[in-house]
Amino acid sequence: MLALDFGTVLYGVAQLAGLDRDNLPDHFFKQVRDLANRRLAIAYPSAAWPELVRVAALTTATADKFTLTSGMGEIIEVYDKDPLLNIDAVPQTYRLYDDGTRYIYTRGSKKTVYVEYRKARADLTGDVYVEASYPPNSQVYSSKNFYTANTGTDGNGFVDTEWDKVEIPTRFLGYLTQGIFTDYLTANGTPAEMEEQKAEGLLSLELDSLIREEGQVRKVKVTTY
């Protein structure tokens, strides 16, 4: 994935807000971080972005009942064959079920299906890294990006192999910067409708690029009765 540096978003919002990017208060960083979650929640499901859509084979010992993994977000489609390699892959009828564990139920005594899904969105929650011990799955902000600890850390400095970068598609840069700035104005009592229109326009441009330039046109699902 072409992933952006979150620091670019942070500094971009600061510039639009007329703040000194080299002397940003901690509360501003946290505000931008939290507002970014709202904007990412809008951007992620707005299209089948290639950076976020994946296909995985699921197998089961119990026919027609498949367990979804934690990395799977919204389910886009379920196929009988790998749709990346087979033009005759047929979409399957399925039902989602969630009792704390997420499942897909199909029909026809299937033991293997191919699930097209959107990667689950990680919430941005980390504070600026300080030299300390962190348990697994802790999130911090360091070197302009958010990272999640893949193992427990011993507090002897930031070691790259102990952390996984929280990746955000580069194509969201303009929308995030403008959208967070718009939310920043609203949060500070000066809502600006024109700024929101700019943010929506930037996301629309990316969608237009996906469809017209990259040619990623998907069939519309039609439900019949």
C-alpha cells in the first residue's frame, strides 16, 4: 500500500489553522488524531479502494459455516472461486452472523469460499512515544506515524521490528487534511459549510480517479424477490 505519513496531515491542518507547525501543543495533536478517526470512518466504506480490499480463502470443517478473522472489516462479496484468478468466479448467497465471533453462512455444503473484504480500520489512539515498556497491541505516535506493538517492548528505545505501522492510504491525504480542518473549525465554534464542501470534493476527486483513470468499475448488486 502507498501509505501516507500522518505527520503530513497534522502539519497540513496546522497550516490551514494558522498555527506554528514546529510548536504544536499536545492537545492539538490529540484533537487532530481523534478527528481523523471520524473522517477515516467516512472514507473507508465510500468505495472499494484497491489499497484496502483483499480476498482470502476460508475453509471449514463444518459445512457452510465460516469464521471471519479480526482483520476483516466489511464483507463485499463471497465467491466459489478466487475472483482474482478466475473470471468465472460466481458470487454466493451468504448471511452474516455475529455473536461476539463473526461468521458467514452459505448454502450447498460448501467447505471453501473466497471472501472479498475491506481491511478493518484501526482507530488512531496512540500518544506520542516515550521511552517505556509497552505491552503487545499498544499504539504510539513516533516519527510522523502511528505504530502498534507486535510484541511487548522493553523500554530501550523505539525498535522498528517491535512495531507495525498503522497504514493509511495516500489517496486520503487531501480529504483528511481538509476534513479535519473543517471539524477543527466546528469544534472551536466556527463551522464553515464551504470548507466541508471542499473536503467532500476532494474525496469525490479520488473516487472519480478510481473509476475513470484506474478503471475500477464494479457491478451494482441488485436484490430480487
